Amino acid sequence: MASRAALDTLPGPVLTAAVLVGLGVLAIALLERRTPVDPGFALRVKRAVGVAAVVLAVVGVAGALVAVGDPVDRVQTKWDEFKRGAGVATDGQAGFTNGFGGARYDYYRVALDLVEENPVHGVGADNFAQDYAARGRALEFPAFVHSIELRTLVHTGILGGLLLGLALGAALLAAWRATRVEGGRALSAAVSVAATMCALQWAVQGSADWFWEFPALGGAAFALLGVACGLAPHRSRPAEARDAPAEARDAPAEARDAPAEARDAPAEARGAPRGLRLAVLGVAGVVLVAALASLVLPWTSAIEVQRASKVWPADAPAAFGQLELAADLNPLSSQPALYEGTIALRLNRLDRARTAFTEALERDSREAYATLALGVIASQQGDRRRALAFLRRAAVLNRQDAVTLGALDRVRAGERIEIPALIEQFQILARNADR
């Protein structure tokens, strides 16, 4: 609740400052357009602004030193707080509103361990949550590493990091070329600098948080970086090439210089055979269809899962049918089976629940919830040995989960776990996590 309250106070001051700055820049721009500015005067203004900026920076640093006291001691205190994980959010949500608190240090510790163990190809996309559940020390369940750089290295290894670095490096190089003022390109250079700074601001904050998960932030950052790249100067063609007919400009140089008889030869004689071109087009079509299927099928599967989660109280058979379809559409995901098992548990259909959770483990052997559920079902059916095996495994997969540890203690004590009580515990945890 505290983090959301802090977020609620941000829009007012930020928007007010942005509007005031925008109005000020607009007024200066209108004044500059209507009243030509002497170059000498403009140079003096620039120098004055530079001096004022330096003075303000010095005053700001001095004021900060007075406010915080000993800077070395302040930095050491904040570093100790960061390592200790002080100030962890009570709602289980870590983020930039926690300052130096939260459990990010522990996130980074686990992330660096994973990079060391899987340096080349990483652990796979979006698998950090399971690794942190098994290795983390904080009572939190982060889905992300809270760092663009570490997330890339953890999930895709050095190969993914190199690809990302090359892509961003090329974009920043193009943006830098756009900032070089030549002739009348001063406006383009200024726009490029502003757009690049917005993208860099997103990247800096994304280095210590999960800003890329907000489409409005990540999309805007990359769009502005694209604007900066698009303003880069392009190489101009020679005048004779620009004045040539369109057909001549589009033809290869050898074709333009070749005799008329060679230019009039059949297409097969001039270039690649028709069969090869068709084969290339066919392969490209297959790749395109596969790429679309890899996006559309999981998306459709997720829609079916959402529908099933809403209709099962009124029509359980229809919900089970939708979940079976979702499992067929996305054979790599364990989510449909997890939902099916949970619904079956609520309906006290233990055999179906056991089958569904077993299928979930076949798709993802590190699924802690499915392992816990199978242990609970075994306990309910009186199979203490099997229940202990599953619950011990669940405690390894999610060593900080209070529900799992409590269930294991109860089975060790010879008690049976009542499924309704366990479901109520999960509901309480879900409500706390949503706050």
C-alpha cells in the first residue's frame, strides 16, 4: 500500500513541472522566430546559461553535503542497508519506491550465481522466478531480476548480451551521428539529443528496476530512440545518379553497362533460376508462418485459460474443455494443467487433480506449486510416504514459502492436510500479494 501511495503522489508535481518547462521552451521558441537574434548575443546567452548551470550544480552539491552530513558515512550506511535488504515492502512488491531497501541485492546475488553457472546460453527466458524461489533469502517472489543487463545475461547468456549490445550500440551510433550539427541541421541535432536522453533515462532506471515491463515506458523509449536514429544524415548520391531514369537507377551497374543483347536475355540467364527463387520464397513463408504461430498460439492458449478461470463455478465441464484446448495450443506451458488441477481440487476431484498436476510436472519439473499440490493430495489420501517426498521436494523448490513449510511440518507430525484449509491459505496470500 505504501508503494502505491507514493506512486499516486508522482503525477501531479511531475506533470506540473513538465507543463511549465514546455511553456517556457515554447515562449522562447516563438520569441526567437519573431525576433532575429544576433549571433554574438546568442553566444553570450549560451555562456551565461553554462555558468549558471555550473553555479547551480556547485550549490546543489554543497546543499546536499550539508543535508546528509558526512558523505562517506552516508554512502556506507546506504550500502549496508542495500545489502541487508532493509525496508522490504510489506506487500511483497519490490520496486523503485523502496529506495535502497528491498531485496534487490539478493536478486542480484542469485542472478550473478546463475550467470556464473550458465554463462553462454543462460537459463532461458523468464525462468528467474523459479531459481530465486529455490535460492533466495528474502520473503519475496520476484518474477524479474530488476535489471535489464542482468536479466539479459541470466536469461540468454553472453550470446544474448552480445546481441543486445550490438543492437543498442548500432542505435546509439546512429543517434550520435544525428547530433552532429552540419549546416541547417541544428534543430535535428537538438531533437536527436532530447530523444536519446529520454531513451537513456529509461535504460538507467531499468538497470535497477523492471521498467521494461511497462509498455508505455519501454515503447516510448524505443520509439524516441528510433526518432533519433531516423534523424541521422544519409549519404547523398552523385548528381548523375539522381538525374538518371528510374529504371537505370534501379538496375545493377553491370546490367547498365552491358550490351543490349545481354540486357534482353531471359531472366533465368541473367540471375538466379526461377526454382531457386521459389524455394527461397517458400522457406521465408514457412519461417513467417512459424513465427506467427509462436505468438498467436500461446496468446490464444492464455485467453482460453482466462475464460476457464471465470466459467468453472457455473460450468466445470466447459472449463475443463477450455483448459484441454489451451494445453494443446501451448504444449510447452504448464499453466493450463495448473489451472485444471486447482479447479479439480476446489471441486474435491482428487484423481483429476493428481493427473493434471502430474502433467504440469511433466512439462516443467521445477513447478513448485504442482509439487506441493501432489504432496497435499497424497496426504489427503493417506499416503504419508509419498506426501513427504513431494513436500520435501516442494520445500527445496520454494524454500521460503510458509505454506509449503507448514504443510511439511504437519505431515511430519503425522497429521493429514485438509484441502479446504490449504486453499484458504492460498487465497489469503493472493489477497496480500494484490495489495
